[in-house]
Amino acid sequence: MAETAEKLQLVTFQLGGEQYGIDIMQVEGIVQVEEVRPIPNAPDYVEGIFNLRGEIIPVINLHRRFHLKRVELTEEDQLLSGFVIIAVDGVHLAMIIDKVSRVVTINRSEVQAPPQMISGIGAEYIQGVVNREEGYLIILDIQRLFSSRELQQLEGMRR
């Protein structure tokens, strides 16, 4: 289904106790947890790097970035955990997620402005919030997750 001006398709996932979504057009892929090699002197939110089909990709721990607690996952849920691969200004990054949920289509009219603070995450990282039956869906603005300086630092880790 093609995205129209009124609709937004989101890849949704669990991080801590909340549900998050990212515009499907910004998601390069979802992969199972791979072996991550730590990088000395990296920022605390950088878990390390891993090799994805010959490309070295920095792994971002959003739990640390947003000061969230990891949830205890059942064995079945652990099969749904992994990395969401995104590209921010041409830099490929892997974000650790607790559990991938599904792709949902929402009306843009359902998206509300974010409150100033949600579970420790500042509004500057949030594109909007959708109130759903099962709770709030927080739409992340991946273009604003990292400053240009941080992106340069992350790009440097790939070498």
C-alpha cells in the first residue's frame, strides 16, 4: 500500500514499557541480534559495531540514550528482539529494540503533538503521539535523534 498524504505507515516496536514507531520509509531493515563488538571510548549510548553484509554499522542503545529500563522478555519475545536499521543523513545505524511489533497504517490526523516529556524522552526526539486502544504509540523523529556532531562521530566508527 502506497503512502498517501493522509496516511502514515509505521514500523512499530517495544522499547522499555512503551510502543514506538518509525516511518517505514526511514527503515532500511530489521535484523536479529548479531554479535556486537564494543568500541573503546565510544559515547555511552553506543553499544558497538557489527557487520551487516560487509558494511560496518554502529549499534545504538536507545535504552541508554533515553534512560529507559529494559523489559524482561519471554523466550518467544526474545525471538522478536533485534536491531532496526535506519539511515540518518546517509549514516546507517542499528537501534537495539526489545521487540518488533508490526507495521501499522495511521491517519496523519490521529497524530498529536508530543507532550514535553514522555518516559524520560524529550519532545525534541518525538514527531508525535497516537492514542490507541492498547496505549500510546510514540512516533520517533529519527532525523533529530542525533546532532550533526554525533553523526560525524558515528560515521567515524565505521572506519
